[in-house]
Amino acid sequence: MLKLYCIPKCSTCAKARKWLEQQAVSYEEINLKERTPSKEEWIQWIQQSGLPIKSFFNTSGTVYKEKNLKTVVPGLTLDEAAELLSQDGMLVKRPLAVDDGTCTVGFKENVYQKKWKKESVSNG
């Protein structure tokens, strides 16, 4: 089942939830403030995604800016990035959607459609 890691009041997360519900896609919502993924999960997801490490960080977030991570993140190893992401859910670009070995960050409708849009069945 799709796991959707969100912050409850995040408007981008709300858009993702709405889209999934409109498509009748089952998902489990996980609050990033209450349950931040482990370092091991991050390592696995970053490797599986093929996305650059920076794409997993909420670069417009307050915590990112307070920690001055703009200069730090580009030089992080996979291990260091996974450790940092596992420490604070507010650093995570959201929503984070994980399903059967695939992982997406943020909400882009075209990406969600490719991964989760159910095919319509015709009786024709």
C-alpha cells in the first residue's frame, strides 16, 4: 500500500491527498512530525528513486534555512543526507510517497498519474 508522508497542515500534501482520493487510490498517511523515516529507509528510497539528494530536502522551509543547509546539502554523502533527513521531518520535501520500491517527493500531478492512475476498464 502507498505510504504518504505528510505534514497535516501542508497545502501541497492536501493536493496530493485530494488527487489520490479522486482516483480511489488507497494510501496510509503518516505524519512526518510524529514519525520521521529512519536513516536506513532514507538510504533505500534515495537509491531507488534515482533522484538527486537535494530533491528530498524542503529547501524553502524554515529549518533548512535556519541550519544554512544551502551550502551543506550539495556536499553531503548519501549516508550523511539520510542521517539528517531522519532527524527532522520538517527538512523533508513533502509529500513523500512510497510504494512498492518507488518513491516520489513533492506533488506533481503528471508524476502521480504515471504511477497511480487507475486504468478505466471498458466493457465494450
